[in-house]
Amino acid sequence: MRATVFAASGQPGEALPLEDAEIRYWPSAFDPEDAADLFARLRARIDWRQEEVLIFGQRRLVPRLVAWHGDPAATYTYSGTPHVPEPWTAELDRVRDRVHALTGRHFNAVLLNLYRDGRDGMGWHADDEPELGRDPAIASVSLGATRRFCLRHRRRKGSRLDVPLVSGSLLLMSGPTQHHWLHAVPKTTKVSGERVNLTFRQVGR
């Protein structure tokens, strides 16, 4: 059963029914027209890049396109690759303002992912890099095609939850979530459309 909870200075969101986690979901953080406009602008104006990661000594292409924007000092290492932020854009500021209004939290950087179709995905991981602090808050905004967001407990076998993240939605992970849960966006043959995902973070203190 899901309960409604409140951010300290935000608006209500649905609390996902997971132990050892603090996760809230707003399925309609942005109305459909606004979400479609933001998707089109970000798709066209962001300098999307396909990066490489080192896996077992071999360089492999990341199965999605990415970009990193934020405050000048918000350098972040992800998948073994250091990211120096590009400046905030008008569209990113617009999204960040809405995220702050709903969650009551401030963020100084955002990692953007472009999933070109269902062949792009994200493997199991936790956002637990040292730059994010002990109990990081990650605010994830989805635009475009709906994709399945999967969560599984690190130790409790069979404890997992799948959430279809629709366009215009916002999901906030905070508290002990990254210590106890992994998450992924699996590849699928059922999705042909593009999805832009923005994950807002607070890098450093």
C-alpha cells in the first residue's frame, strides 16, 4: 500500500512501498504540453555524447548518450570517467526550479541520459559515489517514452519493484536508498521511442 508524504517545503508525492529506502514519485510533475516542449528543446540543444567505460580492462561504449551540466565546481566521476560540467541552460534551470518546488531540495548538477530506443539501457548500480555524500538525494525527471525503472535490494533476494516512469514524471531517491538498493533501466524490444532522463544531484558540500 502506498502512502502520501510531504517534503519539508515541497508538495506531496507518493511514497513507494520499500523497506530501507526513501523514494517518492510524482507521476505528473510536468503537464503533457510542458513535458513535450522540454523534451524537444533538450533533444535538440544539448551536446549529447556517447562515452566509453572501462570494464574488465576493455573499453566499451555506453549504451546511451549522456551530458553533464551544473555549477562550475560540480566535477563528478561516473563509471570511472570524470565529468566537468557544462553551464546550466534555460531549459535545465526550468526543470531544476520545478524539482525544487516539489521536493524542497537544492541541486547543483544534473546528469542527462538520452535513450534512443529500447536498445539503450542502464545496468544495475547505485548512485553512491563519494562526491554525492553519505545519504545522497537523486531526483530523476523523465521525458519522452515510458521506460521501466527497476529496483532490487542488495541483500534480500526477491525484494524488488518495477516502476514505469512516464513522461513528465519525477522520482526522488534519498535517505538510505543507495546503501540498500540497486536500480536499472533494462533494455527492451517493446520501446521504439526516445527518452530523455535528467538526474539531479548535489555534488560536494
